[in-house]
Amino acid sequence: MSALVTETDLGSSAPHGAPALPEANDRSFREGAFGHARTLSCRECGHEVELGPHYACPECFGPLEVAYDFPVVTRAEIEAGPRNIWRYQALLPVPADITESPNTEPGFTRLLRADNLARELGLDRLWVKDDSTNPTNSFKDRVVACALSAARELGAKVFACPSTGNLANAVAAAGARAGIKTVVFIPSNLERPKQVNSAVYTENLVAVNGTYDDVNRLASEIAGEQEGWAFVNVNVRPFYAEGSKTLGYEIAEQLGWRLPDQVVIPVASGSQLTKVDKAFRELIELGLVDDKPYRIFGAQATGCSPVAAAFKAGNDAIRPVRPDTIAKSLAIGNPADGIYVLDICRRTGGAVEDVDDTQVREGILLLARTEGIFTETAGGTTVACLRKLVETGRLDPTAETVVINTGMGLKTLDAVGDSVGPAATIDPSYAAFTATGIA
Ligand SMILES: *Cc1c(COP(=O)(O)O)cnc(C)c1O
């Protein structure tokens, strides 16, 4: 056990079904343990709950979200910070000394001007926010870094998650660096590279025969029974989710402190999309960027597209589905933040689109061959949805657009393995080479 994990009396009487981390009134947190976060606020009814291992509103069971008393923050202060997500410490529920705790230090990934892809799609100005270069090669390192901070401050003994793959990789790696026990749960049909990318960091990779939604239900049950377990996306979910805001902050900062006109974001639970919107609104509120309209678009794979289906049908509720797609990192059939994604995409004038698995594969190759970026199936989905949104006229080709690449193609090799490979296999002779017709 790392000395950095706060030792605490966890008590022995956590009620059945309750989050089994210590209640806020059972112990006092370190002063400033959650930075400038003030409270947890219900997204449905606004009821406030004190900061702690809570995720559901005691009044209406709505999801809780971190609310802040932000200090005055200047661009210069942020720019003087570390080249990772902790440059935005003042805007996150983490302590001022966060950089002193071992963490994977994700973020400040590349924002690449994508002129070749733009030309191919008929867009004027396009950027790729490339989160495949995070420590475990997906955007999940951002959310896990914030969840780890909360887990420590709450005195957790075990760092855990149900995952569609990338989250397990990030939790296992961050836990290893922090010296805290990790247990990660995945659907047993997950791609082998994603399994290996967890198993190298942790001895406790648990493969469950079922869908992600089955794994998630099991995790909630364990969280209710086992004391001291921090499930990053269950009982510390409000803190975890805030990590995705850093994608929005970075896009704005890297554009020279302004917001883009349009952003295309993949949707699994929908958490990331809602937090990029929250980040943009906070930057405006704090005077760090000029207020301007922006449009947010969600991307799903047709084989698991409950949010796109609701968007297209004009429904306010999401009908859960049983996933069947190669985009496994997006395969959440009952997305927790789906209704908020609908709200945001409708309010901003965006849309939620979906593409089939053939288009997902084409999206992966399109990004690779135009921009030299190898994305996983989630990114293939996002690029293919970008193309479809342009073709159907819902995305303005003259407006500045950012597409988020959330993951790394080496983790989903099989998705394109059949369609790419050697152009020829030859003997080592010049004649054999010329016979290929490549020269
Ligand atoms: C988890 C994941 C997403 C979706 O994240 P949500 O916040 O659950 O919507 C997108 N892309 C990749 C690569 C992921 O691993």
C-alpha cells in the first residue's frame, strides 16, 4: 500500500447497496482535498450533497455533478502550468498539490491541423485532437487521473472499474504507479490487445461472460458490498467525469484561447461529450474565451446507437439496446449520460449520427492515409460520422471543425487486419521487386 493512499477507518456497517466508501461525516477530508469544488449537485433537481463518495441524488436518484466556487484564473497562470491536465488544476476537483502524487500525467495531447482529411471531405478548416498519445493510448487516462485523486482523498483501498476496454487499461496503469490495488472488469469478448494492455499492469483482470451493461451491473453490486472500493465510473463517477473537461480546455487553449465552431465526439456512456460542453461553458463564464455559438455532434456505431436512434426519432428517452458492433469501446447499450447528450446536441444545433461497421473500418483507413494517425474503432466511427454529417449537410463545411480521436489503432488491429497487409511477398531480388509494379 502506498503511503499516499490515505489510511482511514472504513467502519464495518456500510448499509447494503450503499456506496461502501466512508461517508463524508464519518471523517474529515484534507483541507482543499477537492480543490475549488464546493458540492455535488443533482443534474435533475439541483439538490446539493456534500463532497464525498456519492453519485446518485438522495431526493430523486438523478446523477450528481461537481459544482465549484471558481477562483479568478488567468490564461497566463494556466500556460505556466505543467504540460498535462494538471495545468487546469484550479478547474478540477483535485488538490493544489496534485502534481506531487504519482499519476500517469495525461493530457496536453496534440491538436493537429488536418488539411488532407479536410480536402478529402470538402471542409475548410479541420483539426484532429489526438488523444491516442495519452499514457495508455486513450482519453480514459484523463478521467482516471481525476478519479484516482478522489479515491485517494476518500481513503479507498481498491481502485476498480467496469470497462469496455480502455478504461481498464487506464485504471490498471494508474493504480500500478500509485501503488494501490486494482481490480478491473471487462466483457470476456474484448479484443486481445485490450486484455493484454490491462493484464500487464494488474493481476486482477476479470473477464465477465456478458455485455458491458452486465459488467456494469456486477460492478455496482460489488461497490455496494465491498468496503473501500472506489469504482472510478460508479461511486466516484462525479469526480471521474470532470477529467473529460480537460479535452475541451485543451482544444480552446491550443486554438489560441477560442472555441471551435463544431466538434465531433464519440459517444459510449456520453460522459465525455457532456463534459466537453461543460468545459466550453466554464471557459466562457470565467472569461478565458469569448462567448460564441458552437455546435456539438455525437458519433455512434449503428450496432450500438441508442442515442443516435433517439435523436433521429425526436425522442427524449433512450431505449437500451444489446450491442453488436466492432466498435467495442463504444458498446454501451444503456448509456448513463445519453439523455444529456440529446439535450446538448439539440441545444447547440448539432446532431447524433451513426455509421455501420464497414464505414467504421473505412474511417480508420481514411484517417491513417490522410493524416498518418492510426485510430481504433471509436475513432473510425467518429471520422466516418464526420464524413456522413458533411455529406448530409448537417455540418457546415466552412466552419472550423474539431474531431476528437479518443483511442489507438494498435488496440483494435483485427478491425483492419483483413483489409491491409503486404502489397506483395517477394524473394530478395531486384527482378522480383520490379515484377510487383510498385516502382
Ligand atoms: C470510453 C471511450 C469513449 C466514450 O466515452 P464516454 O465518455 O463513455 O462516452 C470513446 N472513445 C474511446 C476510445 C473510449 O475508450
